[in-house]
Amino acid sequence: MNRLLNHPLLWPLATLALLLAVNATFNPGFWQLQWRDGHLYGSLIDILNRAAPLIVVSLGMTLVIATRGIDISVGAVVAISAAVAALMIGGQLVVKDGVQTYVSRFPMGLAIAAALGVALLAGLWNGLLVAKVGMQPIIATLILMVAGRGVAQLITDGQIITVYYAPYFFIGNGFLLGLPFSLFVAAAVFLFLYVAVKHTALGLFIQAIGINPAAARLAGVRERLITVCVYAFCGFTAGVAGLLVSSNVKSADGNNAGQLMELDAILAVTLGGTLLTGGRFSLAGSVVGALIIQTLTSTIYSIGVPPEINLVVKAAVVFVVMLMQSAEFRRAVKGWVFRAPTGGAAA
């Protein structure tokens, strides 16, 4: 029983279940799933689809935080990736065999590769600043957070680029085997990382770096190389999220795409049990944390909370969940509840 109560995923899963129950209370049809046009419809499907970009970013952020780092530039990288893909694809109206149709400016595969390549280079830049130059992670990624948003606006010329090429919409809006294709993208990233950290020495190396980078280096772990690769991969996952977001809304907005996603990703990772001090991390916990964030957002809107205070409600819920995850806080509450009364006269 104690082992179950101390499991790192207990409170995140309990929180997710509670949020789902609250959502179902205010939305009687919340649990209903319908099969239409060859795929599933329903509130749960919407939550999963909308959570997919955050899940992907959170998985990349998990490895960064596990190495005692932080990346607050992922939102800007999302915007850059979306801008590159939208600019290269666009959609030009042409007439083929007497039928009007939209075609991509560049082959879609090339556009996707370019968007992911730019995102990977952005993450590599962060990694080099942290591991090679020796900058503090929050400062190194703050540079790209500010400059990256400007780069995205330069790419889009300060305008919203609309995508008209229908095949591109499949990435964020398509369905495969009845489920949103974005879920398969998120699942592929999760499985890749799970195999990498559980079935190779990479997970042990990342944990060692997070606990004590100097000791890991003395033990022969290539700490700087792994750190660079971790930041590069985090940039790559932000690029994947940029593709999901831009294809879902069929446009790219250099100013607003990925706005505050870095904060949601950090919250999701910490809600899932990963320590900000490095060392201990949980990929599954980050997925649950991302689902909590998205479910909480849906719950806030479903119960009619005014938009101007929804961030306050979100912060309050996250605060309570983090307290419940704290072993020290639970011990303090337990001691206060079961403390024997000290007052009264002696017999």
C-alpha cells in the first residue's frame, strides 16, 4: 500500500481522473464517442488531439530538465518551424484538367524536412551555448526565446501565412485507424525516447549528468556531447509541435504560435514527477502532465470560468497538485492531523 501511495504517477493520475470527472459533470456527453466518416468523434478525442503538440514538446523538455537544464525557447522554435513550413508550402491556385486546385510551392516532404532541420539547429545552438560556452541554461535559451520570436516574424513578414495545400492538413487534422494522426506522432516520439532511455545506457547517463555533471564526466560519461544532443532533440520536438500546430490551424502566426508553450511544457514535466534539480525523470509522467494541462484548459472553459481569470485557476490547480506530490508536505500534513493534543491538566 505504501509503495502505491509513494508511486510518482499516483497524484498526477489522480488529478487527471478528477479533472475528467469534473468535466463530465458539467458536460453530460463528455464520455460519449461517435464513429462518423471513418473515425472517432468526442470530447476525449478533442483533448487528446489538442494535447499532442504539448506532449511532444514536454517529452523533449523532460530530457533537458533531467540534465539539470531548462529550455524556455521552445515556444519560439514552434513558431519558427511553423513559419518555415507554411512559407514553403503555402498553396498556389492552379487549373489542372479544367479543375481548380491548390499546389505546394515546394514538395511537402522538403518543407517538413526544412522546418524540422531549422528547429534542430535552434536546439543545437542552445546546447552549444550551455555545454561548450558555459552559459546558464535559462540565459542561453532566453536569447533564442527573444530572438527566435523575431526570426519567426521576419519569416512571416509580420503577417499570418495561410496554408491552402490540403495534404499538409493531415498532420494535425487527419485520422489514422480512427484516431487523430497527431496521437501517432506523439506516440512515435514517446516510444523512441522510451527505448533510448530504458534499453540503452542513455537513460543512466542522463540521470548521472543530472545528479552530478562533474562526477559523470570523471566517470567517463561524455557529458557535454549528451547535453548538446539533449537540447538539439528538444528543439527537434518543438519543430514537430510546430508542424502539428500549423497544420491544425492551417496557418502560421510568428507572433502567437507556441505562445507560453514553454511554460506549459515545464509545468507538464514537473507535474509528471521530473525533478527540476535534475536526475529523476519520467517520460510517462510528462505525458500525463501534458494531458492534465490540456484537460484543465478544457474544464475551465466547460464550467464557464471567465477567460480573464482562467490562468489564475490553472495556476491554483497546479499549485495544489505540486503540494500533493511533495513528500515533505504530505508528512507535515500527516503529522499535523495525527498530532496528539498537548493541553489539559495533569491527573
